Amino acid sequence: MTHYSGYDRFNIAVDCIIFGFDNEGLKLLLLKRSFEPAKGKWSLMGGFLKEEESLDDAAARVLENLTGLQNVYMEQLAAFGDVGRDPGDRVISAAYFALINIDDSDRALVEKHNAHWVLFKEVPDLIFDHNAMVIRALKRLRRKAATEPIGFNLLPEKFTLTQLQRMYEAVFQHELDKRNFRKKILQMNVLEKLEEKDKESSKRGAYLYCFNEQKYHDLISEGSTFGI
Amino acid sequence: MTHYSGYDRFNIAVDCIIFGFDNEGLKLLLLKRSFEPAKGKWSLMGGFLKEEESLDDAAARVLENLTGLQNVYMEQLAAFGDVGRDPGDRVISAAYFALINIDDSDRALVEKHNAHWVLFKEVPDLIFDHNAMVIRALKRLRRKAATEPIGFNLLPEKFTLTQLQRMYEAVFQHELDKRNFRKKILQMNVLEKLEEKDKESSKRGAYLYCFNEQKYHDLISEGSTFGI
DNA sequence: CCAAAAGTGTTATTAATACACCCATGC
DNA sequence: GCATGGGTGTATTAATAACACTTTTGG
């Protein structure tokens, strides 16, 4: 016996805007829809909410189904609830965005779903209101990446300062000054400089760094903030 | 015949975080819940989504039911979807926040709903996850009010610079320097100075201003941004 | 030896902050 | 004439932006 009988009930979906980053730039993981309506069209990865799971759990499940990844950085963007947004039926969708390192994703799984990493600048027409979701996700990503240390989720555990700068340049879509960038990020003292060097992209080799959660907390607790 | 049969369906609620402002400070419009479960407890104003309306429409309807107001500044905060968030039944709630001028609201309607304007600092324990919604709404309000001209929605059409400053002080919960504040807001050139003076709060009288949408658009289109 | 990326400080400009006195008026 | 809130400018400090050369090393 429910307390709230007599009210309309709805299908609820979660749709995932999955950001990735590599040498080519900022990318989205998109797939060709395998069922009607809009079968064969480009789409975000989605799924329906189940009775026994939270929205956050559903989004994590959908992401894991596609990428094989758990414990990924995810954040709810908003709920999309226009009446005609899905021509198949009335569906309310909670959109989530995720930041992952492309190399961590399970390539076989991704291929099985007929999914592809697409450069953000080249995102095609997507079904329903998915383009609107993507645009809002980028806006949110830009804002948050500028003020919180979430961008690191797009990189491997160990990265060079140049890689880090390229990542921010891809997110913000404009170039940064190398010296000012390094000054700023190093002054915040949230990175740990490793002994190792990366020799892949230069002969000289570049020192590898990793983000240090503890250092970040120290920064915050002394009243400072992260900012690029 | 629906395309998406076989998936669970859910009640969907909208809950409204209604901000107001007067001489006493920043306030929230809260009500004592008139039905089970949690009857008699403090709560946000809410309602259930109907088949024929969008989430935004539902939020606007719920707000109008309580305040009598239409065309109010409203923005979706997020969807809240934890499994046990509402002990009455599984309900997914889309939280919206609204900014209104307290004097514009229909006092009789507000009283009829057993609703009260409560100082933000004195918000009591609310049902379910409503306190969490309120905290996130304030965070969002602070961020957006600092970078977009939404704070004006908390004031009457015509206001003095002191009123404007008090509003921002109430939102940010810290004092601002009078001269720096006036310099900043006037330099942006988004206010229109009226001939009229307000004589209510001083003998000398203070010039009234109003926000000018056109001037704001001019500011934006020349590449500048609003900021307090 | 040279191409290619790594690394490194200083100056100039701009924005943010701190701060105190006179003005107008109703009582 | 005095208490009350309205109104105004400058100097200091901090943050941001602009900018060019040396280093290392594999080929």
C-alpha cells in the first residue's frame, strides 16, 4: 500500500555524457542506438532506472556496462523533463557526466556496444535532447574544472605538466601560457613530482607528476582554493 | 502502445526552494506539511508531476499555487533519487529554486497553505532530504548571483543602491565595502538611475535604480561579464 | 649538429582592496 | 543642531598577462 496513489507514474532514464581526453583532444563516447525509436542514430549511452537503485547508482551501472569502469568521477547534470523530448514515450531523463581516461576503458566492451570516441568539436546530431545535454555538460565541466581538481580524472595517474596543460586547453578550448600555467599549478602545491620521466613525447624526457589528494585537502583547509 | 514497456515506473515530484529577501535578510518560504507521511513537519513546497506537463511547468505550477506568482525566476537545481529519500514511497524529486520579492507574493494564499517566510539562518529541520536541497540551492544561488544578474529578482522593480548591497550581503553572508560595491555595479552600466528618490529609509532620500535588461545585453555583447 | 620538447623569471598591466569625510534632511 | 543614512576618490596591494631564451638528447 503506497501513500501516494493516484498520481501519474513515469519511466525514468539516465543518460551519460562521457568525457575522455587524448592527444587529439577532448572526446565524447557516443553510440549508435540499437533499438527503436531512432535506431541507428547517434546517441548518448543511457538506461532505465530500476526500482531498487538510486539515480546515482543507475548512472554508475550504465557507465560500467559500457566502459567496464567503476568508481569513475560522475556528477549529475540535471533532469530533462520536457513532454515530447522522447518520441517513444514520456520519459524523464537524469543526465550525468563522467570524466574518464580513455585508455582505462574496456575497448572490447565499447566496440560491442557500437560506441565510438568522437572529438568534441565533431559531435554529430544526436537523438532527442542529447545535444542540449552535451552542451550543458561542457559548460559545467569548464566551470568546475576551472575551480576544482576534477580535470585529473581525464588523465592517467601519472602525467607530465605539458599533458596537464593540453588537457586544460582542450577543455577550455583556448591556449594557455606555459610559464604562467606551470607557475600557477605548482604554486598550489597539489602535485607530487615523481622521479620518473616520460620519454614518449620528447627526447629529453619530462618529469611525471601525480595529483595528491592529501595536498589538495591541506590547500583547502588553509583557506585557499584550487584554480586554473 | 508504448515503446518502453517492462521498465519500472515512478512517481516524480517537484520541490521548490523559494528564496525571498527583505530588511531582515534572506528568507525561505517553508510550510508545515498537511498530509502523511511527516504531517505537521516543516517542508519545502512540492507537488507531483502530471502526465501532460514538463518538469519546468510543474515547478511553475507548484510555485504559483503557493504564491500566486507567474513568470518567476526559477532554475532546476538537480534531481534527487535516493531509494529511501521519501519514506512514503519511492519518489524521484526534481528540486527547483526560485527568487521572488516577498512583497509580491499573495499573503492570503501563503497563509492558506500554512506557509511562512523563515530567515535562512534559522531554517529548521525539514523532512526527507529537503535540508540537503536547501544547502545546495544556497550554494548555487551564491555562485550564480556572483556572476549573473539574477539577484535583482529578490528586489522590487525599483531599489536603492543600499538595498542592492544589503541583498548581496544577505546572499553571500558577508559585508561589502560601500564605495567598492557602488563603483563596481555602476561601472558595469546595467542599472538605470531614476529621477525618483526613496525617502523611507533616510531623511535625505536615496536615488532609485532599476536593472536594465538591454544594458545588460550590451555589456555581454561587448565581451564583458556581470560580476559582484 | 639539429630538431623538438622541457624547463625557467621578470616586468607591465590590471583588478581588488582598504579606507574617511562631507551632504542633505526631518525631527 | 544633531542624528541618520547617502554619497564620493585615492593609494596600496595582489593577481594576471605578456614575453624569450637555454637545456637536453635521440636521430
